[in-house]
Amino acid sequence: MANGRADPDRRRKRRKRRIQAIVIYTAIAVGLAWFFESQATTTMIFVRHAEKALIPVGDPGLSPEGQGRAAELARQLVDADVVAGIDAIYSTPFRRTVETAQPVADLLGLEINRYDPDDNEAVLARILRNHKGKIILVVGHSDTLPALIADLGASKKVPPIAELEYDNIYVISIPWFGKTKTIRLRYGEPYTGKPADESNSGVNMTK
């Protein structure tokens, strides 16, 4: 009888140990999955706004050439990640930058987050805090992007962007461990150093 009572007790103890082991292993697996997900590589894509119109002088939108380039940018980036695409979009508040980002936002159903082009630290901290492990598009200006990329800890050797140079895409990979890397790509009508319309050659096209 004593042996008969002991067998069920031993079986219950073994079952309890197995359940405890399963719970522990599951907790470890979930913890590791969360850790690696939270530490995943963050990818930031930087572009200058596309070609701007001549008027209004204060805050112009895009020219027809710029609208075409913005459409091409959307075509290039809508499938940037084969699973989900761009996760977030940031733009300065100017019409030319917002209109450059808008086709991407429309195709992916995303809102455009505005940021202050004079406060690199704030926008970079916001992006890295809210979108870690994601893919983020940032639209800026010829005189802000090189510094923004450098302040991110990426390449400090991004050359100045010329007045009529609109075809750069800078892809910055920020791994949770290791070196931040910078890749420069080109898209749309290539930069030749000459305006698309020679009649615009005397117009100030900076930013």
C-alpha cells in the first residue's frame, strides 16, 4: 500500500517539475525574443525634398519635375521592406518637403510627422525612442541633411549637396551592436550640374 501511494506522488512531482521547466523555458524564449526585437537594426532613409516651384517665394511647393521625382521616390520606397515597408515618415514643415513625402505616406497609409530642421538632437532622439528597429523616412534640405546624418553618428564625410542636386538617397543602418553604416543611392532624373530648365539658372534654388 505504501508503494502504491508513493507512485502517484512521484508522478505528480514529475509532472509538476515538467510544467515548471516548460514555464521557465517559455519565459526565457519570450524574453530573448523581446530582447532581440527591441535591439534590432534601425534603418533611417534621408532624402532632400524634390525640385521646388519658383512661386510663392516664401514657401513654394514642388515643380512638375519635383512632383515626378516624388512619385519616383514613392515607387522606390513603398517596398523598401518586403514585409511592411516604411514604418514612419518625418518631414520639415515646409511645403516642398511635405509634398515630397506625401506620395509615400499616401501609398502606405502613414501620417507625416513634422520636425524642426534647426533641432537635430530633438528629432533624432524622438525617432530612435519611438521607432527602434523600424524603417524611417526623413525628408530635409540640402543644408540640413549632411549635419543630421553626422549627428546621428553616421558618416561625417557626406559631401555638400549642390544647389540643383536632388537625386540622393542616404540609407543609414544603426545596429544594436556594431558600427553605424551609411549607403548613398541615386533615384530619378540624375544630377548633371545644370538646371532642367535653363531659364531657371539664375534663380536661387538653395534648400
